[in-house]
Amino acid sequence: MLACVVRGVIFIKKKTGIDFIKKKTGIEKKKARWGFIFTIPAIIFFSIFSFYPIINAFITSFYKKDLLSLSKPQFIGLGNYKYLIHSESFWNSVKATTIFTVGTFIPLVIMSLILAVFISSRKRFQKFFQMAYYSPALLSSVVAATIWLLMFDPRGLANQFLNFILNTPGKDYKWLTNPSILRLATILVYFWKYIGYFTVIFITGIASIPQTINEAARIDGANRWQVFTRITLPLIKPTTLLVSIMAMTRCLKTFSTQYLFTQSGAPLKPIDVITLNIYNTAIRDHQIGRASAMSIILFVIILALTMIQFKVSKAEEVQY
Amino acid sequence: MPKQKKYIFSSITDILIWILLIVFAIMVLVPLVFMFTASFMPANDIMTIPFPWIPKTFYIENYKQAFRGNDGSYIFLRNILNSFIVAALTTIGTIFLCSITGYGLAKFEYKGRNFILIMILSTMMIPFEAIMVPLYLTITNLGWQDTYAALIIPFLMSAFGVFLMRQFLITFPDELLDAARIDGASEIGIFFKVVLPNSIPPLATLAVLTFRYQWDSLLWPLLVIQTPKKKTIPLYIVHFAEEKFTNEGALMAAAAIASIPMIILFLMLTKYFIGGSNVYTGGKE
């Protein structure tokens, strides 16, 4: 009887992690104190460098504030947001960012999925292909943009390649001057840099599918296409969603390529993405309030996407 | 007979897949090869049509010019050192602070623990680009404008790092910790002597992620650093690319110099690079 009760208590204790019998002894209290002490640096750090700035951005977005002027910032309510809604430059940035994000992340997800499926189907050289595709991700974004800047030169490799493929000798595609082509150029740089990064994530996702399922399907007479559409694709759906959102948030935050290209003489307007606009508004125009309002808008968009990402990663566990 | 047909069909797709993989690999590698070959060519050779893939002579002058700079100040050497120092200090700080926080959140029970954890994790949803302007103002108020402190201190921790370490340490065997306690080790001693040495894999992943992020960083240094002597490599390259006297070869030489440390690191720690991209990155990344 007693043994039963004890066993029951132990069972509940294990399940809930709550202590019924023991009271906290001195040692445990001391231990708990240490646990809290270990987290103090983090509390201080994140308060100063994460919470304070985001709250500050929120407050500043209601003020008219100049970077250099010493006079007190003036409260203008929703003035900055109202200004942005009527600002051509802001809507141009929204457009540029949207075109860049959609134009980059969709091809990126599709191509990296295809490459990952192909590489996973190989019995040899898997590692070689992974490393080759991954290598551009090693370069810093500035270096990547610099290389492509030279390749997009009128006499550069990009023109030579297109002229060869399309058989248009001597034609200049105006990579860095024609607005639409310039947008395509920035997309190409990003696509090139991150294709391997996402391929590697997909390969891990595919590798986690048990071999037995594939083999069973093959024995049942399924061909490769059927295995791909009926087994691989549904089972890596969580990875696909996760990669899509990661790629999307990364594209929304793009800065280096656009900055370097405009600094080297490319027109700003077609590639004036939101981060570049925030930077210019704050540093060149000294309009801190407006820049903060834009930051808050970017924050809300990325927050929404991250929420979805967390939901997806929670649902990630696939039952095989 | 149909079995034979099926076999031929399957081997054709097989060959097509090989071709596609190889062609795509070449296309991905071309810009990299371009960077290295162009860095050994005089500017005139780089802009000839068609591009001569093999340098006629090893034109080292580009590398000399990249190091020397257009003004002969050799400031690039200093900037390379800066990048190393900033990335290394940030990485060491991140490893240490994220693991001690992760340890405190994983292995101790106290009031408010879960609240602290949730608050830290919630900062992963704040993109750095959204707080850079107010953070810049904070840095100015602290008087850190144009200092290394501005480059290092705001990045000494990442919520993602705390998350990574906490998830790892939650499965850390309690017996090891208790044994050390019975032996009379202090709590801090346990962290350094028992926890840290047994957490190498996640620490290495976190170190690689942090180092790369810092090595790559452009936007933040652009905001806070003005003095040429305090610049990091990306800032130098941006500046070098803007200057009129920079020739293409020297620019590619500078790009190659900036990339070589990362390539060496990749070849040494491939598994942490490739593994690292699989821990879904968030936060300041």
C-alpha cells in the first residue's frame, strides 16, 4: 500500500517536475540564486541593445527629429507615418523591395529544392556538389557585389555570356543603367550568393526521410517522379515553408549589393530598397523621425513573417 | 522488353541530371574563378573580349596596390587586422555569454526563469535593420561613436545563441554537475571546468555563425565608423571601389584577400559551416 503511494508520487513527480516531498534546502536555494546570477548579463544586454532601441524607435517615430540639431524633438503624432503614406520615395522603396524579394526568393526556393533533390539522388560526388554550390555563401556580401560589378561592366562577362547564348554579338545589355535590368542584376547577385546555402538546408531535410519509405515505394513500382511528388515533396513541406520564410526575411533586409551598386554610379531609384532608404533618410537627410517610422514598418512586416516561421517550426515534426 | 526500355529511359534522365548539376556548378563557380584570375591580370587584360581565363603572367602588382592603397598608406593591413580583432572578440564574447546564460536557463530552477527565457527569445523577432537608427543614437549618447566598442559591444550576445546553448544544455547530464558539486567545485568553476569543455559542437557552430556575420557586416560599421584607421574590410572595399584610381585587377585582389581567411576556415571546419546553416538562423543574423 505504502509502496504504491510512493510509486505514485514518484510518477507524478517525474511527469510534472514538481517536488512534493522535499522542501527546498539551503543548497538548492543557493543553486537557484546562481542560476539567476548567470542570466543577469543577458538581462542587461538585451535591455540596452534590443528592447530599449525598439521602444525608442517606436517613440521617435512620433517625433520630428533631426540628427544634428540640438533643439528638442517636436511631437507630431502620426505625422511621420502620414508623410510616408504620401511620400513617393517611400512607395518607390516598397516597390523596389517587393520586386527584389519576390523576384529573388521564389526562384531561390524552387532552384535550391531541385538541386537538393538532384544531389541527394546521386551516389557519388554529393559532397563535392554541396561544397561547390555553397562556396559563394562564404564571400562577404560586399565582395560578392564587387565581383558582379565588374562582370556587369559593358565589356564584362555578363554581356559576353548573353551575347554568346542569344547570339547577339557586341550588344550591351546595360546591366547597371537600364532600370529593369539593374533590378535583375541585384537579384542575380543575391540568387548566386544564397543558392548553395538553401540547397544544403534542403539536402539535410531530404536526408532525414527514412530510406525505407523510398525503397518501399520503389518496390511497389513507383518511378522517380512519383517518389518525388508523392513522398519527398509532402515530407519536406515544413523545410520548404521554413526556407521560404527565411529567404523572404533575408531578402527584405538586403542592403550591401544595392549600396555598392549605387555608390559605383548605378541609378538609385530602381534599387532603392527599404534598408537603403532608412540609411539615407537617417544619415544623408538627418530625418531620424522618418527613418524610425520606416524602421517600425519594416519591423512589423518581418515580425509577421517570423511569427509564421515559429508556427511552422513548431509543426515541423513530421510523422513518418 | 519493357523493362529494358525503362532502364534506358532511367539512365537518360540520370545523364541529364549529371549534366545539369555540372553545368550549374560551373555557372556558380565562374564568378569565383573570375575573381582569382582577374586578380592576377593587368586591368587591360580583364576588360578584353573574350575574357582570357588564364593570366599570361602572374601580375602581382594588383596585390601590392590593394595592400598599398591608392594613397600609399597601407591602411588595408590595419583594416584587415581590425576585422580580425572585431570578429574574434565578438565571437569569444558571444560564446562565453550565450553559454553561461543558456546554462543558467537550462539547469537551474528559480522564479521568473521562463519569463526571462521568453523575453530573450522574443528579441529574435526584432530585425537589426529596424533598430539600427535608435541603436546608433544610443551609441552616440554613450560617446562610442567611431570606436571599436560600437562595433563589438552591441553584438556580444545573440538571442539565437542563447537559444542554441539552452537547447543543448537542457540534455546535459545532471550527474556530471552534481558530482562536481559534491567534490566541492564552485558554481562558476563547474561552468568553466565541466559545462564549457563538454559543449564544443554547439559552441563551434555558434562561433562560426558569429565570426562570419561580423566578417560580412557592412551596414552597421558604415553608420558608426568614420576614421579610415578604424574601418573594417567591407568598408575598405566599398571605399576602394569608389576611388577613381583603383583598377579592376587591384579591386579583385582586395576581394580575394578578404575572402581567403573565410575559405581557409571553411576547409578546416566544413561541418560547422554546413551544419550551421541548418540551425535555423534568426535574430541579428
